[in-house]
Amino acid sequence: MAARAAIRARDEADQARAVEFDPGRHAAPAAAGFFRIMELWRADNAQAMVILGRPSPRTFYRWKAGDVAALPHDAIRRIGYVSGIWKALQILYSNPEQADAWVRAPNRFFGGQTPLERMSAGDVTDLAAVRAYLDAARAPWS
């Protein structure tokens, strides 16, 4: 319960200071950033598709090719979590390769799963759990 309240409070704080998302200007760069992070993490297309919220394969591959006119709210939220996870890892690890490799290493906190496996479970709360774990780890530097 307390973890959900903390995640909700963080989401509300993020929304309060967030720049208004303009689909016409921000959708394509957001998608490009997402796919670059997936590449750095060595996520396969199936994992990326689930993390993104399971768009249809046709839509997924169009977005991946850069043909992005707009993104659904759920996809924007998921991309925000992925971006936050990536940023937290860059803060925690001075070596970018080590930061990117972290998502593929088994983690006891996630029941022995890798963080990438946890994020690929399909629910947005799985992304939130990884983000909360990293936010707690980097709290002394925030």
C-alpha cells in the first residue's frame, strides 16, 4: 500500500512539473528515444512491444521506423517510465555500458528476474516498480 502511494505521489509531482506534451512536436522524438534505449538495453522487438503497451505489430514497426504522428496516452506514460529508468541508471553508474547492462542482470528484488524481464511483464506497474527501485537507490544523490 505504501509503495503504491509513493508511486502515485511521485507521478503527481512529475505531472505538476512536466512540460505539456505536444503530440505534434514530441511524439516522434519520444518514440525515437524509446527505441534507442531499447537498442542500448538489447531488448528484442517482443520485449519492446510489451513495454510500449502492446501496440499492433503494424503500428509498432511504423513507430520504430520513425512514422509517428501521435502516441496514445498509455504509450507516452510508458516511455516516460523508461526514460526515467534510463536516467536513474546514468546517475547511479558512471560507466554507461554498466548502466545499460544492469537491466539484463538478475536481481533478487525482482525475484531473480532481470529488470528487463520485469519491465516486459506487460503492466505499467512493472515499469513503475523498476523506476521506484532505482529512485530509492539514487535517493542520496537526488
